[in-house]
Amino acid sequence: MPIAELKKLYNYDKGSTLNAQLTDKRTGDGVILEDITYSDTRGNDAIPAYVLSADIPGDTLRMPAIVLGTGPDGDRDKLLDEATGLARMKALVMVASVPIKPTGDPIADATAMAAAVLAQRRAFDLLIRRTDCDGSRVGYAGHHSGAALGAVLLGLESRITAAVLASGTSRFSRWMVKQKVPADWHGYLDSLSRFDAGPYVAVGGKRPVLLQFGKQDAVVPAAERDELTAAVAGSKQRKDYDTGHDLIGFQAATADRTAFLKQALRLS
């Protein structure tokens, strides 16, 4: 399917309300943490998310926006330490709970994937609309399913100026079909392959991309890691670590993501 047709899967009214609701707000260790919910315009009107920023009294600094993408469990708390570190560097960081739970139903799962992409696009909307945001500096970093969504976003979002795809794959549909194998798995793959990375990451752009992989990753085959790396257009760098699939809890990978975003987004 041509990229122009694929983009139609993610159309939404950019002027629609985000319906953002603040449920809690905490300050500590130099960071303001807002616990919110917001809408993806497709019926999910209470997506939970954290928004973190530096606590600098009286400061009128406009901060770059960074959206962090969770893994399939949608556990935003796993990324809270990383988000806090970026916020301390004067970034405006959002971590939404966007789980990916394949059911084996191609229609339901395709609908869920499109909605998940929309949830992350709306996260950018929410941050960039804030008066303390510098919309010319926008980053995304996602792990596993968050990387799969990030790959799609690279083909849709000209607002992204730097991206990290950690433990990503060129063919996320293959991971999905393995979670709950349907009777007609050929048909399932035909339906879900429209969310595979290739056409999206091939879209040109000035944004640098960091790809991170575990050398012993048992979830993403080496061939898919290589295929994703080759498909990404533009400025890119790849780093492989002596570990498995989990690059959220692997310190060297976290440090490299932080350093990459610091340079690309000109963080403090």
C-alpha cells in the first residue's frame, strides 16, 4: 500500500478537544509530575499519562517536547525514571499508557494499532499546545511496541525532529500474530502488515534516528533488526548491546538515549 494511502488510516481532526483532565500533581527532586488523562479522538477518552517538567520557579523557559513510548504492557511507570531524568534536563516529557494486546482478530487489532498511533500523535498535540513548549524541538523514544509506533510516526509526523527506536522490528505484525495465533493467520498478517515499519521509516526527513538493539534479543530476530536499520531513511546511527530484549532497564542503552536526545534537542 502506498504511503499516501497508509496515512489515511491515521486521519483525525487536529482541532478536536484533547479533553485533558488533571488527576494529580506532585513536585519533588526538581521535577513537576502531572498525572493526567486525555482523548485519542477514537473513543478512548481517558488515556492515562504522566507529563513531567523541570521545577524552576519563575522561569519562562520554553522546553522541547519528548514523548516516550511504552512496551506492550503499557506500563508508564517503567519509564518514569527515564522521563524524570529528561525533565531535569529541562525537557517537557510525556509518557502515556498505550498497551498493545493482540487478540487474533484482524479487524479489532488493526483498529487498536491505528488508535495507538493516534494516542501518540495526540500526545504531541498536548505538549506542543502548552505555552512552556518549544514546538521546534520534538523528540520521540519508544521500546518494542513503542518503537513500532515510533516507526509509523516517522512517516506521519513532520513535527518529530529526533527519534529513538529501541528493540524495534521491521515487521511488528509477525510479533502480533505470535501472541494469539488465529486460524487464518495468513489473512491476519495481510491485515496487520500495513503497520510494519518499512514504508513509514523510508519517508525522508532531517530528523536523526537512533536504533538500539540487544545482541541476544530473543523477541526480535536479527534479520528484522537489520531490515529496520536498512529501511530508515536519512541520518541514523545504530547501537547494539550485550544484552537481551529489555533496553528500558539496561543502563548503557538508557544513557545513550539520553545523550542522543540531549544533543539532538539541545537539552541543558
